[in-house]
Amino acid sequence: MKKLNLLAILVVFIFLLSFSNGATQEYTRWHLPEGAIARYGKGRISKFTYSPDGARLAVRSSIGTWLYDVETGEEIELLRGDMWRLGPREFSPDGNTLAVASGNHIRLLDAATRNQRDVLAGHTFTVYSLAFSPTGETLASGGRDTTVRLWDVRTGELLRTLIGHTDRVMFVMYSPDGRMLASAGRFEDTTICLWDVQTGVLLRTITEPTDRVYSIAYSPDSLTLVSGGRDSKIRFWDVGTGELTRTITTDMRGVTSVVYSSDGGTLASGSWSNKNIYLWNVHTGELLKTLKGHTAEVDFLAYDPAGKTLTSESEDGTIRFWDPDTGKLLKTISGHTFMVRSVAFSPDGSTLMSSERADKAVALRDVQTGDLLKTLAGHTDHLSSAVYSPDGKTLASGSWDGEIRLWNTQTGELLKTLVGHERGVPSLSFSMDGTTLASGGWDNTVYLWYVPTGHILQTIPGKIVSLHPDGQTLAVATEEEIIRLWDIRTGKVKTELIGHEQRVNAVAYSPNGLVLASGGDDREIRLWHAASGELVSTFPRQADTIMSVAFSPDGQTIASGTTRDVYISDVATGKHITTFTGHRGPVRSVAFSPDGKVLVSGSDDCTVLLWDLTKIRPQSD
């Protein structure tokens, strides 16, 4: 790799300083949407990119791009907006230009000011991959329109369009000598194409991988291309002839990432099937070292620009820095998350529970300070639901592994594990006395558990559940548009609530037990008389599918989470009071604080947002 000249380093330094708005600023309060007072979770990691000088790491997440100081691992800035969230981005080799894909356009930004220099338009669908040539004069892009395009970075001119793939192009990569470009498809197109950069001629097509290609990498001498894919094999190709020269057969289910060391003697690989990173001898295929530390599958690997540190990104929400010579873990950046399916305040309002962690654990935070108090870890898959017992002493968590775990909230001790579901547990509800727990499963089965012993009291069909405060009636929604009220004592259906036009996704009883609220795919909240099942009212249709509902402690307000926004509505009038906008994915869970002053929401964008309800202004009609 060529060394950066002094001017380039200075430009990059100025660029990075322009991102920072104060290292002492608490990142949980950076760039909050209107009405929000805090954000927990940094979003799910998609990919990271080193700045050319190796001092900063740009990490693309589900809510934006985070910039980290590599030496300290501290957050520098969060760049918000669709441009910083969705598409790939790459630094030019000299650090002067940053290319960011946004939909079917590519924006070229001045690295020092972040001002837009040019927009490269030509792709007809989403751009998935970008790569600068070694000199930085040309940019390659691949997209959903099955084409590879080469652009003049200085003028923004489209130099040529390379046609050869039959499905979306997920990877483009220049050879280190800049003479050749490799591109790889995915899904229906499993080929790797090798192109002459100067002429645009397709030199050869590699077709042997009959399954999806997940990663490609050139050797430092530009003579070999390596590929990894879903069939668990690492293949080495002679780029001059297109012949397969070596195959490493691994015990991994899917090779997600491959990357050469700077001297070309070692290849690092990651996998979806386990939590390890493997270092291989390129010449013999011998396994040299196994790096252990991640608690979930490894998605992406890269060496720092100096080639001395191997960096990995995992589904466990961490980025880890390794010494490849010794295998020692040098540093860990954490806080990135998996989908947040459940949030709740403890009954006394002192603790916030959320499944925001990516390591299959429940996080308990101090409401006043935001400090992480405890982590309840032990599930073998990601969390799908969690709920406090009414006295706050016990917390039940359900996972995609089908298990329910009961925890002591004071000590963090695992009290009991309940096993019955074949699939995940999306819904949990305690009775007011805490002795009965209802669980709904993706296998469309509801279990009623006797908490003290852990045995099953009843089994009925359903997926989404809410226990009446008296513990005698269970509201159950299945895959249908019908809600059934079950008598717990007799095990029979008391009544059916018919009115929704599409599937019901959420049900919740009011604190006094007089009203049941429901919402679903028809985008309407309906209120039902809990005793008779009579429809009381239907709220105005919301803009998106309703994923979650919750009553305020006084029962006068309802919060509903949709596929993007959070609505606050008045129970008496059915009118929307206000709408909170800021999540970038379905809002799976909403909950009021015990004093009704704060609302918490959890989303598939992998974040938790806290909203101030004391300053909301009613929406105009």
C-alpha cells in the first residue's frame, strides 16, 4: 500500500475534526428526533470502513454511520440520514473524497467539508457496492440493475458500463495493480466476472461456485482471487487463466468474509455458522490460528491500512481488533444491537428493561442515569419478548430458541427455564398476582404456566396474548383477524371479538381491566368492552401497520407503535394527540413509565428511544 503524503493526511485530519461535536458529549443524546430525550443502542452493524490513515473507523448501522477513534474506541460522531444509513461508502486512497451510495445515485463528497462535489447518476436501481481504483481516479459501482459501472472521479463522467451478470452485483473489487476488476453476483447469479479495466472487456467468468458468493479478495500481488460463499468452501483462482488452484474445505456453514494479510501469506475468514475467525496458510491450506471471543457469527473482516491489525464485525454487536500474529484481542467496540422486540419500565419506575443487546441478553438500565445495571444473559438465540412481574422481582424473557427464562431482577440470577415452544416466543403476559404467565409462540401455541413450579396449566391456540388483571381471562390473537377471550378456569372461549379486517398484531388490557385495545395490519386501533366483548370505538386509521399498543397508567391514553412511527391517542375521543417520528424500522414494543411522563419504544432499527410526554402538543385536526 502506498504511503499517504503529508497533504493527504492533513486533509483527512481536518475531515475527521469536522465530524466531531465534542468528545465529551454523551452519544445516547446525539441527533435525537424531536420529542426524544435519550437513545440506547447504536443500531445493527452493516459494515465498517477505515479512513486511509487508519485513525478512524466509519461504521454503517441501521440508524446512520458512527465514527470511532481507533486508538481509544470512543465514539466521535453519528451521521444521520438515509445517505449515511442505507448504502455503501468508500474513501478514496488519498482521503480527499468520500463516495456514498444513496439509492441508485452515488454522491461524491469533499472529505474535508462533507460538501457534495458531484452526483453520479446512471444506475436504474439500488447501488450495492463501491470500489476506488488504487490511484483513486476511477470509481467502480455495482447494483441491482445487474451492471458494473466505471466513473471518472474528477469529472463525474460515466466511462463505461460492464454487462455480464444476470442478477444484482453485490461486490466489486479492483486488483491491487489496478489492471483488473472483479465483480460477484448473488442469489440467481453465482458467477464471478473478471474485467479488463482499460477496455471494459470481460476477460473470463468463474462459474464453479454453484451457491451464493459472500466475499471476494485479491492477493496483494494481484495474481490470485479468493472467494467464500454459502457452500462452506474457500476457493483460490488464478486470475490469468481463471483456473481453480486450491480449495479449503471448512466446517463452517457459509464463509461470510475473506481477507488477505499484507504479505499475502495468510488468509483470514469468518463464518455464519460459528463465532470464530480462522487464519489459514495460503500456500498449504493449513489452519494456523483460531481467534475466539465473539459470541455470535462473524460477518465482516478487514485489516487496518497498515496491515498490522485484523478487525472483525459480528452479529453480537461488537467490532473487535486483533493482533493476527499472537491472536490476542486488543480492543472491543460495543453497543451495537440486534432487533429490539421488548421494552418496559420496572413497576417502581427505577429501571428500564430492554432487549437492545445483540448478545442474546436483556439489559437493565438505571432510568435516571442510563447506566447499565445488569445483563441477563443465557439464551441461545436472540430475544423476542420480555416482561416484568407486577411486583418487579421477576422478569420473564422469551427467545427465538423457544425457551422462556425467569430471572431474579435484583441479583440477575436465573430462577427457572420453561421449555415448550418449537419456535420463538413473541408475547408474554403475567397475571396480577404473578403466579401465572401466559406465553404466545410463533408456532401458534399459547401456554399458561404456573410460575412457582414451572409446569403447564393449559395449552390453547394463539400467538399474541394479554392476561386480564384479574387473571381469569386471556385475550388471544392468532394469524387471523379475530380475537378470542378465553376463560382460564374452564379452558373455553367466552367470546370472539370480530371487527378487524386483517391480522391482529397487538392486544392490551387497560389498567382497570375494563377495556381491551387491539391493533393490526388494518392500521386501526379498536377498543372493546372487556366483559361483554362489545366494540366500544374505532380510532382513525393510522398511516402504517400497528405493531404494538400500550395504555398509560391512568388508562386515559394509548400509545401505538407502527412500522415506523409512534402514535399517542386519547382514549375518550379516539383522536391522535401527537406522533413521534424517529425510528427507522417497525416499532415492536411501547411502554409508559409508572408516572406516565415518559414513553419508551423499541424497534427493528435496533434502538430504544425515550420520549418526553410532558411537552407534547396536540395535533391539529
